[in-house]
Amino acid sequence: FFNMEGERGKQQGNICCPKINLKTYNAKHKLRSVFGDFNLHLGVDGSVTTCNGCPFLKHTNLPLYLYRDRQGRWVAGQEIGAVRGSLRGGQSEDPGLGMDCPCQATMWQCYDKGWQDDSTVRVGKCQVFRQGY
């Protein structure tokens, strides 16, 4: 887990996957460009950056982010912290439950003239090897 400490030592969030793959099983998905690998975003000083008290991830090739919104859902969008992005993930039993990592989302929706359930979206954990191992 990557554990973030706030200025006053309060825990801000944990993320268990420093790299994930956001994918769809629909080869003709309208939002094809949103999918791909996302890495934990680090600031210029090497520290983990946060949005709404939780670390966020950046797409490896595009100006696209995966961040937790104020309701606790994970959102894929071009503007960190924006209310709406292209995709959002939550948990079917409690869509607003604050998940620490996008791998915990059990339900995804895409935005197309309103939020639409999308059962083709999945998050895959990527293997990350540390130096010296």
C-alpha cells in the first residue's frame, strides 16, 4: 500500500495498485481512447500527489487521469478533480463508498448524454517490480 500522510499527520488515503490497466471488452467502445495503463502520479519532488484525499493515477500516454471524486467514486477524465469525466467506477452495493483504489470498483459507467452502466469495463492490476528484487 502507498500510505499518504497529510500535513498534520492525518491519513489521507491508501492505494494498493501503483499501476493499473483500465480496459474494455468492447472493441468498438465509444471511449476507446480512455483505456490503457495508468501509473501512480508523483510530483516533481517524488512525493505522491492526491485529489480529494487519495492518490491519483495518470495515463501513460495521454493527458488523462484516474482520480477519486468527492463522493468516493473513481473517475477517468482530463481534469483532476472535475465533477464529471468520461468514465466512473463505484461499488454496486454502495456507489458512493470511498474506495481507496480503482481495483475495488465493481461497477463502471460511461458518460453519453448521462451516466450509462457499462459492464464491459474492467480494471486489471499490473505487476510492478521494485529495483533490487
